[in-house]
Amino acid sequence: MTFYKIVSFFRRQINGENRRKILVVGFGLLLLGIVFFLFFWMRDRRETSLRGTAQALAVQTLRQELKTCDQEKYPETCRSQRVEEAAQRTGLEELCTELKGDAFENCVWGVALDGRRPEVCNEIVEAIARTHCLDAVWWRKAIEEKDPATCVKLTDEELVQECESVTGKTEEELIRTETLATAVASGDPMQCRALSQEEDLVSCLDAVGTGDVDHDGLDAKKEQTLGTSDLLVDTDGDGVSDGDEWALWGTHPAKADTDGDGYTDGEEISKGYNPLGSGRW
């Protein structure tokens, strides 16, 4: 039976009154669909508009705050801290674009983790860092919701198994695991060192590394070699950060007066003199 014959058969079976009813119902359903479409479209536009307004206000406020960083001793450290705080406070990952490189990734990571929003991790371009961000968010969601089904979204099979095991632990065990996960996700070795269990400390430092706690450009291992502190940006107090002394000026970051002429390295550098010997640069 051809398509035309089938259509003709049904048309003969439906009288005029039934046709009108079908048309009315069909028109009603079409109208209802249009109403629903317009409702959700308008709602999405409103949400987008509100987010855009909030973002514009947040950017304006943040840039005003960042101007004060120019007066700080270490302006870049100040900028990173201000941007990360503002982004996490507002939940606007767009603010992180005020930063570059690792600082940008850390900012995005913080917003994603704080808001339990894995989609935010997609703002990170570097694949490995993006994967770590996603794993950290899914891990936290799985632990908080005690939902083993969320564990399968982790990218590593060992992590999946560990996650499924953790979701069945006692409250005390969950707190310990969550504390460890938070320390690892922060990327801050100081949070690792705050862990009470030696086993957790070792695991955390293995994942995070010794790191650069004071953000002076030198990691903990290098600071230990130089005899400087990973808790102080300027160990010798000469007005030049440890990282700049080592990488930029060639002075010793643990000696305020590298050449022993009675003037600190910071004084000589600021006035154009050679901190490694006599005369000017």
C-alpha cells in the first residue's frame, strides 16, 4: 500500500467534526509549545543579562582594588591574591582573566572547587591541569554527597576505586579524607604540613610537591639549598625578594649586604650601584 493510499484511507475514516477537533488540539499543543519556548528563552536571557551586569560590576570593583597593589612591596603577589579572592567570592571565573599562566589556572581551579562547578575547569587550556581540576571537583562532590555514582566521572581508575571506597567510610574517616583532598586541591604545601597524620602528609606532598609557599619564585627545595625561608618573600630583609636576588641580580638572598660594603643589596640596586662590588652597574 502506497503512502498516498494510506493517507487517503485515514482521511476517509475521519469525518469533518473529528478533523476540527484534531486541528484545535494540534493548534493548542503548538501554542503551548511556543509559550514554553518563550518562557525558557526569556528566563535564560534574563539570567545571562543579570550575570553580565554582575560581572561588569565585579570587574570594575576589582580593577579599583588592583590599583592599590601598585603601592605594595610585591604588586604581582598582591594582584594574584586580590583576583583569586574576588573570583571565588563572586563565583565569576571570568575575573581570572586578569591573571596569566599558573596564577590564572589556580584562580579558575579555586572557583570551580569552591562552587563545585566542574564545567569551570574547561577554562584551563593545559590538558593535565584541566584534568586535575575536574578530578578535584568530582572528588569533592562525590565525598560531600556520599554518592559512589559520581566517582565514575573521575579520569583515573585508581581514583575511581578509592572514591568508591571512601564514600562508604565512617564520618571520622570522611573528614580525614576530605581534609587531605582539600590540601591536595589547594596546591599549597603549607596545607599539607598542617595535616595531623604522617601518612596523609607524605601523600599530600607527593601530589603537591614542596611548592613555593611565599610566592617569591623559589620552591622549598631551592630555598633550603640557599638557606632562605619558604615562608618569607625577602629572607634577609634587604628590600629585594629572594627570587629576584637569585634569578635577576645574582645577589645572595640570605645576605642583606652581599658584597660587604656596608650598604644593603636593596639600597645599592635602588640607587643604581653594583650590589656585587664597587661602582655603578
